[in-house]
Amino acid sequence: RTYMQLGPDADPNRGNLAVSGHIFAHGVHIDPGADVAERFQTTEVVPVGYAVVASLSEPGKLTLSTKPRDPAFAGVISEKPGLTLASELKGPAVALVGTVRAWCSAENGPIHPGTPLTTASTPGHLMAADDKTPASAIVGIALGSLETGTGLIKVLLR
């Protein structure tokens, strides 16, 4: 069921446009998620929640991250983007900024809310950043916790 109201009779708490449902406008899709994503081609099938970086072997494509502290980080494969930017490419939606669930590894120590994150040596995972991590390789902060091993936690991408 869709509700849409335009103009002066729209709910003043929401502005002049009130919509319940999806909005499609020339390639922009707004949904209830909390991240901003764009579709990219990838060099391989990358599951939801995994970190991707710019491919060195196939320019213009993204590939699974495999290197710790990689400044070529592009984003995390999004489960359900809040806003998908226009892209004529076919491929997974890659969260560029906002809140998304991401696979993380405690290989560089435990992760707690507020911990700065960077790419890990575990393929597709993020880990706690440390003093060896250049600022250009910090990709966001943890919103969840991971004491040991690997797991899917909520992160805020910057």
C-alpha cells in the first residue's frame, strides 16, 4: 500500500512530500536502510557484508579485500541500501557511507563500539585499526562488539 501527498496539505512535520513505500526517480532508489550505496561490477561474486577494494588487475571493478590497512577500500556489499545512487552498471550494491552490517575479524584485537576500523588480512573482513594504520585506511567505526574470531557486526562507514 502506498501513501503519497504533495503540496500544502502534506504533513508539516515531514515537509511538502510524504511517502510511505519506495521512491524511484531516474535511477535513485530510497528505501528504509541506513546506508548510501552504488552498484559496481566485481571481479568475483562477493557476499553481503564483505569489504571490497579497487581492483588493480581490472580497472573500474571492485574485488574482495585481502590486504590489511588497504587505502584502496571502496565499501561493503550492502544487504538493503537506504539510498542507491544512479548507476547503469549491473552488480552488487556497495555501501559507501552510513550504517551497514560488515564481517569483522578480531585478528588485531577486540572490537567495541567506537573502535576505528580498517581492512583485515582475513578476506573481506574489517579489523580494529592501530597505530600502524594510516588515516587514509580507516574506513569507519564499529557500532557493535567482537571479542574473538570473526562475526557480522554493525559498522558506520565514513
